[in-house]
Amino acid sequence: MKPEDLLLLVTREMPYGKYKGRLLADLPGHYLNWFAREGFPSGEIGRLLALMQEIDHNGLSGLLDPLRSQPRPTANGRR
């Protein structure tokens, strides 16, 4: 895991499926656990879903709360 992955969890949206458009950090535990049983997709989205499942499973979702209030970079990279 890279530290910036935690910020991605609170800014990246689920790109498909029942929860399309929902922030990865806001996905329900049962959905994350389904991926853990059935297999995470390949690539970055799978890596982030696996990380979120681990965080959720261990009751650590509150660690993401301070990141939710951080300013988001704009298109030109400034905050």
C-alpha cells in the first residue's frame, strides 16, 4: 500500500456495478466482502477495493475521516 492510496479511497468512485458512482470508502462491507470471496478485479480498482475491504473488515474506516475534509486538487493540480 502507498499512503496516497488512502486519499484515493475517499476521492475515487466505484466505476461500475450496483454501487457505481459511490466513493470507494463508502461501499458497504457486504459488497467488499463479496469481492474478497469472489475475487477482486485486476488493476488499480481491484487493489483499492482490496485495501478498503481490509480497512472495513478490521473496523478502521474511521481512519479515513480526516482525509475526507482535505481540499481536493483541481484540474490544474492546485488546491
